[in-house]
Amino acid sequence: MSNQSLATAATHVVAQYSAAGKTLNKAYSAAVERLMGNAKTRFASVLEARSIPMVNDQVKSQLVNAQEVLSGFMLKGVQTAYGQADQAIDLIAKRADSAIDKVATTVARVESSFDFVKLDAVRAVNAPVASLATQIADKVAEGAKAVEARLGVVAEQAAEVAVAAKPARRAARKAA
């Protein structure tokens, strides 16, 4: 395995981990958005379905609006964090690729200047490790995509299942 193919394998590993990070980040963001949407819907339906003493329709609508504002605030925070995490992943991947290119260029320059037989031995030892790292990175990326797909399926199924409301329990006071 040549110096260039080791650099290519390292770049591939960085790209796969970057893609996996972005996929998991996107799945997390989508799951939180779905969760907040379901919470809004359930909160509104619970308020409308129950008769609460001293709470009229105006107070109920104000409570629903307050919950929507709070939910919007939380979603905005998640979306901001999602965007910043994506930027961080891009920056880290770009810097790692740059470092890999610099090391590969330096090794090629040193190799062309001097005749090192030991570098071939180092490459021979590192070739299986690089191949294994590439395979692991591919599996991590596949796993991240599977998590994203599973979260989508689970969330869709959860939205379809209606939960029956349990009657409120009243604590009975015991005569002392």
C-alpha cells in the first residue's frame, strides 16, 4: 500500500465519520421536532377534553399559546445547536483532511529526497490497519443511517398509536 493510498484511506475514514455525525445530528433534530409536535398536539387535546375548574376557554387557549411559544423556543434552540454541530463537524473534517494532505505531502517529499527502506516496512504494517479502519468507518456510517431510518419508522408508528386517557384517581381519606 503506497503513501497515497494510506492518505486516501485516512481521508475516506474522516469523510465517513463526518457523514455519520451529520446523519445522527439530523436524526436527533428530527426526533426532537417530532417529539415537540406530538407534545403540542397532546397538550391541546388534553386541555380541550377535560373540564378543569376555574379554567374557561380563554384560559385554555392562552395555555395552548404559551405551550406553543415555549415549544417554538425549544425548537429554535435545537435547530441552532444542530446548525452549530454541523458546522463543527465540517470544520473538524476539513482540518483533518488538511492535516492528512500535509502529512502525505511531507512523507512524499522526504521519501523522494532520501531512500528509506524502512518506510515500506511501516506501510506494510499500516496497510491492514488502514483497511480495517476504512471498513469500521463504513459500518459506522451504515449504522448511523440505520438509526436515522429506525427513528423515522418508530416516530411514525408512535404518531399512529392513540393512547387512551386513564381516569384520574382520587385519594380516599381514611378516618383516623
